[in-house]
Amino acid sequence: MRASRFFISTLKDAPSDAEIVSHQLMMRAGMIKRLGSGIYTYMPTGLRVIRKVEAIIREEMNKAGAIELLMPLVQPAELWQETGRWEKMGPELMRVKDRHGREFAIQPTSEEVITDVVRGEIKSYRQLPLNFYHIQTKFRDERRPRFGLMRGREFTMKDAYSFDRDLAGMQASYKIMYDAYTAIFTRFGLKFRAVAADNGAIGGTGSHEFHVIASTGEDAIVYCPTSDYAANMEAAEALPLAAERAAPKQDMAKVATPNTTKCETVAELLKIDLKQTVKSIALTVERELEGKVTKENWLLLLRGDHELNEIKVGKVPGLSNHRFATEDEIREAYGTVPGYLGPVGTQQPVRVVADRTVANMTDFVCGANEEGYHLTGANWGRDALEPEVADLRNVVEGDASPDGKGVLAIERGIEVGHVFQLGTAYSEAMKATFLDENGKPAPLQMGCYGIGVTRILGAAIEQNFDDKGIIWPTSIAPFELVLCPMGYDRSEMVKEETDKLYASLQEAGVDVIIDDRGLRPGAMFADWELIGVPHRVVIGERGLKEGNLEYQGRRDTEATAVPASGMVDFIKGKLAQ
Amino acid sequence: MRASRFFISTLKDAPSDAEIVSHQLMMRAGMIKRLGSGIYTYMPTGLRVIRKVEAIIREEMNKAGAIELLMPLVQPAELWQETGRWEKMGPELMRVKDRHGREFAIQPTSEEVITDVVRGEIKSYRQLPLNFYHIQTKFRDERRPRFGLMRGREFTMKDAYSFDRDLAGMQASYKIMYDAYTAIFTRFGLKFRAVAADNGAIGGTGSHEFHVIASTGEDAIVYCPTSDYAANMEAAEALPLAAERAAPKQDMAKVATPNTTKCETVAELLKIDLKQTVKSIALTVERELEGKVTKENWLLLLRGDHELNEIKVGKVPGLSNHRFATEDEIREAYGTVPGYLGPVGTQQPVRVVADRTVANMTDFVCGANEEGYHLTGANWGRDALEPEVADLRNVVEGDASPDGKGVLAIERGIEVGHVFQLGTAYSEAMKATFLDENGKPAPLQMGCYGIGVTRILGAAIEQNFDDKGIIWPTSIAPFELVLCPMGYDRSEMVKEETDKLYASLQEAGVDVIIDDRGLRPGAMFADWELIGVPHRVVIGERGLKEGNLEYQGRRDTEATAVPASGMVDFIKGKLAQ
């Protein structure tokens, strides 16, 4: 490629609405152009990166036996109604009516359509397993699109769907996809981590997220540096901090704590460690029984320095449909105001659930169920009934790893992939069955597997940039190498050497661009550093007189003189690294 | 590729809603699957063809200096309002509102967005010329989607847009695209013809359509077998059939023609040649002048056997806004009923326009402007005022070619590409200007260039099929070659030879599939003949014992024995043809 025949348009400054570095750098590098909120044109340089990302995904998906097809963007509402997602998806699902008033969704994902395709095609277990994927534009009408390609409305996703005859088959398909994803993200040249994830509302039996590690990531991911354990914050299990409860040493006492409703201020007032306090969180669950709505009161207990994990709360039997209690509900159930609740003297019908760590605490401080007072030296069994116990909190750095092989660390990540064991949720709703070995109809066991193609660009940049611009991993860079001739239009010697090198590199299969725009060196280098091409060769008269060219990697602080005659092999060596 | 790891699903019969052969065969071959009216999933075999079509387009577009980017599907209404197309496009433009009530179009084409991109990027004539293209999903809410991929609602199009500093530059860009299209359709291996087309409502200065020739084509295309002349029916110029008018031989006479209102029945009644009759077509043009609407009456004259060309009528000065007159309007203007109109005795303010052929007729038969009567032996100048003359009719086979180099032939075609000199219509509406050499702002000169990617599949099949199925040209076939082993799972000899050949062919870069599904030969062959793979090799024990394999091209009536040792070279030879 010649820069004079390509379109390069860089900016000194990013537009003011670009809040994060990847968005700023993609705008400055001329890779994307905003058309509307969360809607971007992929400019030529950006599109080259997308195509490379897609090509790697496609190769690895094909290698893993998945079969590519292409499902439509505009999908009939009827299919989405079969699974109930037409209602469930809410305003995120972009809906459109045709000239006859028929309703359609612009696809945010394609479980319904692929299940419809497959139920029409699959008759027998002999046709299984199957895994179909496509790489297609998606639309999600996000409430607040932002961060450029990281949270856009129109974006590109690779989504795959596996179909199996039984659970074991589905888990085998899942494993194949997990391994394919590992191969894909490895080939991208990105630091990433696969973490166990919560299954969320879809149900199913297992799920992993693939995160690109970046300090600016939206998600906290939990891992054990001395073992394979990794999970996202929602799913990471918190073990009790103490193996068993110590014997009480204090008597319980009521202390005045006027206007002191937070554990932090109680600890300060009483001059105790925050870790000695217990915070109480009142929940309400409404149940309908024979047309009558009844309310249940639940009190959750966390150590003062811990954070509630709402996903875990939702998994406690009875709490799938909880909400926080209102102040009126608290007054009615506990006879006091928020900030002074506690497990001591709480009567049924309040159900008390203590976090595992709280259940093993001794001599703790909690609310006295009386406005202006807390209790110190409270103990389970003696002062309060033994509580139900559950894992209710987010893990923190230094917690024991659930696999018993070390302690947990936390880092930030950007979710770019998700593999999911769906089970039969969609196939049952849509009556997608096959005849099994005994000739009996059975629902297809499904898995689904997504990669955010355009989001990869943002994530790669968040992980790889410096004050000059983007630093693309070679495998997804818009160009592998840029040739920067010093005076291409002035020096015959430079032109000749550049053209010769360009031809040899092309022959060697290197994705190379010549900057023949006639810019001054400073402006030329600044452009390519901003765009993030990982390798650069400068061709100048001075070096050529000694038979040398200058090589500089995008992360190198200095250029290296390389004999012109050996440059192609030198570059091939660099690209093979 | 192994068929056992691919997805092949063929049908004995096409669904009843598939009206044309390409639609029937694509459904039967399992290449597309209907999701809704005019909306299809591209199944794995169909998608492979689409990808090959796209790859050829991309290569030739890049070679021609066009630069690929990707514009969004969902485009803000504001841009479409700038050019007035938000209103003009009518219900074909699929419109959608987001959660905030903002309006968007799902793109049917991208003139507005590319002009918006370019007006933000192009400052100076030094940045020109530029040509951007993308290959993107489009949506047009057709009133009556049909014919599978030929007239779908969701489809894939390659659209390119050129930007130049002046008319000469734009025409040069247009020529480059015209040549690129010629290269593209040649590489598809399709019989095609580029024809001059009418510019339609968009205006501009020139336009060509690219048609795939097929007897089932929707469009009539006109060409001269002995010259380069080619045009579509709308644009093909009709010369006068007689070089000059002969002298009158008859006196004019009024003859009774009760209940005889068509030229055909008049000719029958009077026992004359239809070519001696003239039909009169009454038009009305409404004009608003200072708030008052006035009506003009126009009478168009065609030879009895000719067809009116409405596009040409619209180009007659004064008739851009015409419609057919109502019966009441005819009674009022001509004092008679439809079927008996004629140019003799017609008074101003009726404006008479004769087709070129009619203007040179002598002793013709026409309506007498009196119910139940026609005139015979009518002559211009003597019986009727000399009319205005224009080209008003469709050409017919045997007409003189407008270039004077032969006579016209007509064949059927399917429009698959269109190149268009837009001029400044969009750039002026959207204020897309650049600074010219004198530092003065000037509107960009634009061209636009479309190829219907998915329609190519339908057109290729309409041109290439037989009673067994599709016959793909090799360059866009889903696979170039299929290996059909006889007993892959039973004969070690067959399996070994097949696997060896497969490996060698893959190494030679042949796009080959092994049918390892274990079907009986008849079913296996029928599948591949239906799918249309152009080359087939059968590996069987009988032949192998003599060292032979069997080759058969899709159009061949018989197989040819080829030594196994030479098969790779033999295939390479076939593919190079």
C-alpha cells in the first residue's frame, strides 16, 4: 500500500466527548468517525484492524469445526416473542415496523434465528453436534452509549451457537469453543484472562468471560496467582475468613451511638477496628399466594468493611426476587430506623442470613434495633440465634482462593468474549427437538459463544498505548510495517532503495505501507506512532551511504542501524517473534 | 473441507413460493433459508459464494485505487433530510426510532453518509480525487419482495463514491470504475453487457448499467451486434424508420369504425397493415401560475405497432410532470371519447407531438376526433399541421442502431451493477465543498457505483443452470472441486487415495471438498450437481486398480478417466482455463 493512495487523516486533539484513551486515540488516528450517538463509520485504517481481527476469529472458528453462515439483521418479532425476549429485552432491543406494519427487531444477538434455522434442519441425533457462527453487525439501543467502540450501539460481533444431543456433548462443544477462544486471544497478542462467570438470568450450567487485562477496564476480575482459579467479581466465591469461630471474650453491652448509622463512623466513635463491626441490610420479598401479596423481611449481615454482592444474594434460596426494604418497611418490621438494625433480639418472621465471614465472628458490634444505640461484644448462639449462612460478599485482595491454592488478587479487565452453556432454555421455548437414539424427541442442548469484534479494538488500545499513540500487536495492526523514506520525491537513491525494499517485502508477504506523502520526518513519524504501526524502517541518504537503513519498533526508544541488504530477513525475524 | 464437517442440506422440491429458477435452485441447494418476506439467512454454501463475489470485487476495487471503509447501517434522519430523500424515498426507506424518539434510516444506500464524511475531511483540491467504497448490508422495504435474492429487502451491496475537483476529473473517475466493473464481471465468468442508461430523477451527466444476460431477465437490453452500441430500453434511441416522408398518394377519407377504439382492431376492420395506423395518447400537464392551476392538453402520436417509452416522454420539454388525461379531460379538450382522437383538426391549445416515425408517415390512419369514425389517407402539412417531433417510443428488434453501424437486437438482462455520474447534486445539497486552486470554495463532483452482491448469485444461476441444478462459474463456486470417493468408509484403498489427493490439491491451493458422508453414489452426485460445483473427481476401486480416477466437469455429459498420478496437474489445468 502507498500512503498517497490510502486515506490517512490524523488529528492533534481528540474531540471533547472522547472520555477514555482508546476512544481518544482512535478518533485522533482517524480510525473511526462519529455518525451519531454510539454509531461510527469505520474509516480505512480502522477497518483494516477489524478485518484482521475477523480473519483470526474466522480461521480459529473454522479450525474448531464451527460452520459460518450469515443471519439477517432485520428479524421478525414473532421469533423473539416465542422466547419472550421481545418483552424481556426492553428498550435496548431496536424495533422497527415495515410498510405493512409488521414488527421486526434489529438483531442484538441471534439465538432465536439460529434456533429457528436449526429446528427446520435437524431431524436426528445423527446430524449432531453442529456449531454455526456468523460475524455480523449488531445493534443495541444502549441508554448511554459512550467510550467509542467500547460501548457503542451499532457494533460487530461474532456469535456462535452449538447444538448437541446431550449435556456431555454440549459440554464438549463448550470446551472446544473455550479452547478456540484461548487460541484467538493468544493470536491477537493481547494479555487476557478467562474467568468463571455467573450465568445470569438465562440460566444454564456454566459460563466463562474472556477479559483483556487493562487498568482502565470496567470489570474487576479475580484470580489466584499461584493456581488456575479466575472468576469475575460476581462469581468469585468468598470463603469464611476464619476457619472456625473463636470463643466469646466479651459480655454484650449496649452503647449510645447517636447519629451514627454507618459502620465506619461507629468504629471511629467506639475506637474499634472496622472489621469488628457487622452491617445489617434489610430486604423485602413480595410473594403472591392465592391472589394475596405477602411481604417477607430478610436481614443480611456483612462485616463492616465488606461489600454486598447482589448476584450472590439473588442465589440464596428465597431471595431471587428481592429488593431493598423501604424506610417504612424497616420501621414496621424492626421497630427502629435504618442504621441501627442488628441480629440480636430480632424476632421471626425476620429471616437473618449472615455472610460466611460474619457467621464466624466473635464479640462483634452491631445495631441494637433501637435508634441511637449499638451493641458491643455480641456473639452468636449466646446473644443472637445462630443465623442462616451464605456467601453474600465480594471477595477482596488477599482472600483465600476457593481452590485452596493461594490467595486472591484482583485486576481490571475489559470483557471481549463470553462462552455460555445455554442448555435447553431456547430449544424448549422454540420446540427445537431432534429424535434421539430411541426415536424419541428431545430438546437440543445449546451453547452460545460471543466475541465483540469492534470492542477488541478498544480493548487492545486500552492495554497498549503510550503518550505518542496506539501500539498495535502485530497480528491486528492496520499495517505490520511502515517505510518512511527521507525525501522520496527528492532523492533518487532513497526512492530506488525504498521501492526495491517495498517490492521485496511484499513478495515476502509483509503487510507494508510506504509513506510517500512527502511530509517532513517529524510529522510523518508522529502520524505512524499515533496510528500505532508496530514496525518502522527509515530510508535516508546518510544511512544508505554506509549501506544501512534504520529500524525502530514502536516500543523501542532508539532506532537500530540494519544493513539494507539484510532488512527483509531482519523484518521477517521481527514478525516471527 | 470435509462434507462431514460442513453443512449440506438439499431438497428434492423447491417451496411453492419460489417462482423463478434461481430462487428454486438456491432453496433446493440449501444456499439460503427464508426468515421473512424478502429476508434470508445465507446458509454455509451460499455464504461461500457471497464471500468469493466480495473478494473479487474488493480486489478489483482496490486495484482501481478505491479505498474501503464501512459506513453504519443505522443512519440519522437529519442527513437524509439535508438532501430531501427522507421524504422522497417514501415507504421503501425503512425508518426506525431509538429509545429517545430520534429517527434513523436503515441504509438502502449511502450517498448522504459518505458526503458527510467527506465534507468533514476534504479541505483542498490537493486531497482529490478520492474514491471510497464499502460492502455492506442494505435494506429496502420493497412493496412486493420476490424472486429470492433477486428482489429481496435485506441484501448486500458494494457501493462506491468518487469525489473530484471538476467534471473532467469526475469523468476520469467514472471511466476507472467502468473499467473496474468490466474486470469484475469478467472475473465472475458471467456473460454480461454494459449498457447506457437513463439518468433518472437524480440528474447527472451519464450512467451505465451492467446486466448479466439471461433469458429470464426482468430488463430488455438493446445492442447492436455489429458495433459497440448498447443501452437499456429506457435509454435506447429510436431513429425515424423512414429517412424522409414520401409524397401522399391517397385523399383523406372519413370511415365509420363503430366500437373500434384500438389500432389493432381498426387495422383489422379496414384490412390494412397495423404499421399504417397512428395511435393518439392524450396527456395532461398541470401548472401552477400565481396560485392558479392551469391544465395543458398534449396529444402524443405513435405508430400503431409501437410502444410508448415514458422515460422519453418525461424528457420532452414541458412534459417532465405529465400524466395520462382522464376521460372527462379528453371529452372537454377534444369533444370526443378516447379511441377516436387524432391530429387532424385538432386546435390549439392542444399541443401535438409525433414520434419520429409518425412524423415521416404518409397516408396514415388516425382517429377523426368524432366517436365512431377514423380518417384514412391522412397526411402531414396537407390535412394536419406539421407536428412537433420527438423520440417517444421503445426501439424494437431490427431498428437502425443510433450509431449508424447496423441494426438493433434485444436480449433480456438482469441489472447487477450501475455506475453513475452524480455531479454536484449531493455536494451542493449538503454543502460539501473544497478550496480549488484559486482558494475558492467549489462543490465536489461526485460519482456513485453500485454492485448488487447477493443479486449476483441469482443472476449467475439464471444464466447457468440445467435440469440437474446450478452450474457455477469456477471463480464464484462454493467449492471449485468435489472429491467423491466410492466407499470412503469401506475401502482402505479408496480412502488412502482420496486423502492423498485431497492433501495435494489443498497444497496446490485448490478449493476442494471431500464428500465423506457415506452416501450412495446417486445421492452424492445429485447433491453436487444441484449445488453446482463445477469440477468433480470420482475415486473408486475399479478405476484405481488401473491407476485411474474419473473426472467430470459440471457441463460434461461423460466422465473422463485420468491417471491418478496426474490428477493434480489435470485439475490445475482445468482451473486455469
